[in-house]
Amino acid sequence: MIYPGSVQIMGFLLGLSVLRGRKKMVETYGALRNKLIASDGNTIDCMFIDRRTSNHPLGKKLAICCEGNVSFYELGMFSVPMKAGYSVLGWNHPGFACSTGLPFPNQEENAVDVVVLFAIHGLGFKEEDIIIYGWSIGGYTSTWAAMNYPKIAGLILDASFDDILPLAKQTMPDSLSPSVTLAIRRYLNLRPGAHLVKYPGPVTIIRRTKDDKVTTDKLNLACNRGNNLLIMLLQSRYPNLFTTNSTRVLLHMLA
């Protein structure tokens, strides 16, 4: 339920679309495909479009895309920075399409780690020229990477959340809350907010006003977990400014 893109039936249903997307990236945009070996032995499938020799002013910057829970680089938000003129490196989560493994947190961390290392040592980008773009659940790997590579040029979190537990609880009956809490905290403890507060660089948070996936009350802006991401970031950077009273005012504005 958390990573449906890794389920076999989903791969079967989207397989042809993924193949077409990959083919278009290579034939139309000159993309280069690579298979990276993570520290745990997983093979991480990635695609790179190099704009460094173009005349576009953003071409020398690399956007690394961390996709959502049912998204692939062939079909996901890879096209957003590509159309903006950036060089782009997309990769698929462990267990998605041609990447091996399963998207448990440690395998996700190892996957994004090898992708960033490949960008620096394999493709020749400086850490300072890398922007990491996380979509939805991709906020986990993107914030982890930002925390561990603090010199990157910036971090973009689009439709993401601070902690997956409240979102998991609201999809299940109240009677199962203890079991959900145990399962999440033991096996899928995704807490992008805890990573975010350890990254010192520029951050852009995109909150979608009609996003019903990262809210504990559908279409209620006050319950969008992107709010919590913002508050955690501001409180960590400006602890003397964001007191209980000012945070209450901010919450009112965000609602």
C-alpha cells in the first residue's frame, strides 16, 4: 500500500508505458541509461540527460529526481526539470521496473546514495551544482540525501510530508492503530521531517491545495502534512522566532 509501484501487478499494467517512456527519452532527448550497484547489492536503474554543452543557463546544474510511490523515471516528474533546461538524473526505487530489491528504508537510502555518488564521481558534477527534487514519498530519499550531502545547491519537496505514520493511521480502522504504529515504526519509519531539519541549505516546499494523499483530512489545508514540514524547518532554523504563539499564527495562515 505504501509502495504500490513495487507490486508485480503494477509493473505488468504499466510495463508497456514504462518501456515507451524509456524509448522516447533515449531517442528523442539523447538520454543515457546506467545500472548502478548499491552498497547492499541492489541494481538501481537510472537515466541521465546531459545539458552541460547546451546554451541553456541551467544546463550545468543537475536535478536528481526522487519519484513518488507509484512513479517511475520513465513516467514521473523527470520531465519537469528536463523541460526547464536542467541536466537531469532520474532513478527508480528498489523493486520498481528494472531496479532490484524492495523499497524498505535502508534499501532506499542505499539507492539514493549510489545515485548521488554516481552524479559526483561518475558524471563529474560538483556537489554544489546538484539540486535534489523529491515528489511525495520521494521526500524521504531526497531529504536523506540532502542531510548527507549538505553542500548541494538546493532541495525541492513537492507534495511531501513530515512523517508517514499519521497518513498510515488515517487509512486504517482505529482498532488497528497499535498494529499500524508498530509496523510503521519497525519496518517503514519514513520521517522526512527528521532529515530536513539536518540540512542547512536552500529549501523549496510545494504544497498542493487539493492534495488528498498527504493530508489526514481530505481537502482540508490545515491537515496537509506539508504544513508540518514547513513548521519543522522554520522551528529548527529560527527557534527564537517560531515560539508557540507565532507557530499558532502560522498554522492559522496555512489553513
